[in-house]
Amino acid sequence: MSRIEESVEVAVPVEAAYEQWCGISAFPRFMAGVEGVAPGPDGTVHWVARVDGIQREFDAEVTERIAGERIAWRAVDGAEHSGVVTFHALAADRTRIMLQLDHTPHGVVDVIGDRLGFVAHQVHRSLQDFKRYVEEPGARA
């Protein structure tokens, strides 16, 4: 099991950051490697992602949600991973977003990619892209 921890500060109120993060249909716009996200019929979320050049599909369930503060999830099939994202108000218009992702690489390609930091790089890039996305004019309109 590998753990990735990353954070980013965004120049928006905590409520806006949380609401934008909850808009799963926009994930492909800012989340590196995500090609599609859609709600499943049983409350899960179906993901299509490309990691280390390999397309993966999996379903995940939200295990905890505290509005404006925290979202935790775990995969229920496919890729083995779980995570939590938390939102911390730094000022009225500034938020720190902290992401923790635990994942289990499978196979030689996954293990090599994990050791080379490919997943950690994708997480870092996704948070930086979210920052640009949520701070762009009209993003919260």
C-alpha cells in the first residue's frame, strides 16, 4: 500500500472550494488522468481513468461526507484505493485543500510507476489544475 499526501491553497472561500469539488462531472477538466466520472445507480460513482498510460475503470463509494469540510471514499471494485479530501478555511477568501490517497499497485507496471512517483505526480498536478479551475473567473457562476 502506498500513501500520497498533497495540499494546495486556493483563493476562494471554503464553501466554494467544497462545492466545486463535489461537482464530479467537472473532474475530467482538472483531474489528471480522469477521462470520465458518472454517478452509478446504487449511489456509487463510476470512474474511467488513465494511470501510467493504462485505462482503468472502477466504482467508488463515498464513506463519509461532512459538508464544507471532508469527503472520504473507497473503491468497491477495480483499482484498490481509498482517500480523503479535507477543506480548511484560512481566511474568508482562502482555503487549504488537503488530499490523502492510499492505493495498492498491481503488476510490474504499477509497481514501477508507483516507485517512480507517477501517481504522486498526477495527484500534485490535479490539485494544481483544480486551483486554476476554481480560481478562474466564472468558475463558480
